[in-house]
Amino acid sequence: MRSGAYSGDRYLLQPDVSSIGRHPDSVVCLDDVTVSRRHAEVQCTDGVYSVVDLGSLNGTYVNQTRIDEGAIEHGDELQIGKYRMVFFDGSQA
């Protein structure tokens, strides 16, 4: 996590789909009003990662561009509500 109350935190994503949102069952739980309960998902298919906005109020951004769905790569910045995080693909490290 690059900014926000969780700055410095790291999250291990699930092998297929990882939820991001305010809901406590989310893989990446971000407890803030700028984050929807079910905000976005990170999906991995055949080693290719993508992020999908789930109809959130404040949107999902990849490298400062608002997206509905899009590929993400090692080093890309995701913004969910007021939180900014960097995607690290462990196979690239």
C-alpha cells in the first residue's frame, strides 16, 4: 500500500480472484467511505492479471486512468477510493 491509513501494508492475492472493498470478507479490506463494500476484483487467468471495477461509486484507477476492466502488470499503480497501491507480480521479482 502506497498511501492511506494502511500505507506500507502488503496483501497476498488469491491464485484466481481477489476481492477489494470495504466488506470485512474482502481479501484486501479497506475500511473507508471512499471505498465501496464490493469495489473491485483482481483476477488472474493463465498468469495474466486484470482488475475489474464492480460498479463502485468512486471508480477504480490504473496508473491514474479510470477503468471498468483492464490488464495490470508488475509495478502498476491501482487507486481504490483514497488508497493507492502498487501491484507486484511475485514471478517478476
